[in-house]
Amino acid sequence: GAVVSQHPSWVICKSGTSVKIECRSLDFQATTMFWYRQFPKQSLMLMATSNEGSKATYEQGVEKDKFLINHASLTLSTLTVTSAHPEDSSFYICSAREGAQPQGYEQYFGPGTRLTVT
Amino acid sequence: QKEVEQDPGPLSVPEGAIVSLNCTYSNSAFQYFMWYRQYSRKGPELLMYTYSSGNKEDGRFTAQVDKSSKYISLFIRDSQPSDSATYLCASTTGGGNKLTFGTGTQLKVEL
């Protein structure tokens, strides 16, 4: 149980275009989803937290107009990288928290999406 | 200063060795401590979690937290080549959403 999927697993796009990444909880309802970015040999950096049906909360330094997050249902959250540039190339990972778990550790991670902007 | 510090390695050990992975943290409010395993180009997988200080054992893995020294450890006994991965420690405050990760330690277990 507690499986999170991401699509696509790898995407290449041209500079200036937008890319949408999907994150789905397959066998549970995720009231909260998280989006992380990971650069090579670096740790996961939280970008934003999204709760179903409400606006995402972005971490300091993350441009909300560039990284659009939509959490329209209890099983789906999307991250859209708008007007992508080469410096946005990274590994994007989502995680999902089930129900009303009070502890932050109850997060299940997706397999990640590798974005390459040319 | 990062809230969670971790030696990036790489750490190379022979098969069967006992592996010790460590992190330090600075935020006294952290209550939950996790270890994740991440294979190359994959998402992290939760290995173990510990609440407050103490030890927790699960098979070949033992997690240890010493809140007095703000030190987190993961021990792997009888290490196997399949244990080769990056190990990330993470912490969070009680009831909080945000996980703060260390940079990860790359482990290679050689035949």
C-alpha cells in the first residue's frame, strides 16, 4: 500500500516552454502533498506544500508564479514549471501524506521526474 | 548553518561489514527522526523513524537518536551490495509537516 506515482518520469523541453508534472496517490487519499527539488548530489529541498482544495504554501525563495501547483483532488497534484529555463533542470519529487496523520514523517514519496531544459 | 548536517561520502565498505551513518542537527524542536534510502534516480524510501531519543531496530537496521548531543545514527549490519544507495536522514517537529533533510551519504557495498 501507500504508493505514489509521478508522470512523466523524464521530460526534456525547450527553454521558454511550460512543463506539467503529475503526482498521484494510487491507493490512499492524500490530504497533503509536497513538492521537492533535488539537484545532483544534493539533498531534497521542499518547494511547496499543497492541501486538497486550497492554495499551495511555498517555501521562501520559491517563485509561486513560476512553479504552479494545483491539488484539485485527494489523489492528484500537479506541478507546472512555467517558462522553463536551463537552471530549472532538476529532479522533482512529490510526496503525499495520508488522511489526518499528525506526524510529518508519514509521507510517501513518488519516484521522481527528471526535467531537462535545453 | 544547515539544520541537518550529513557527510556526503562516498562511503565504501566490503560486503558483510557494519555500516555507521550519522547526522547532526541544530533545531532543538525536532521530535521525529527518519532515515530514507534513495537509489539512483528514484524517490526516497522510508527505512526507519524514531520519536525522541532512543534506539529502534528493524532487521539489519538500527536507528539511534541522542537528543542531548543532537546526533542521529543508522547502523546496517551484514551489509549487502543491494544496500548500495544514498541514505538521507530527515527530521521534523512534532505535528509539523515539513521534513528537513540532510544532504545524504552515498554508500557502496562492494563484493
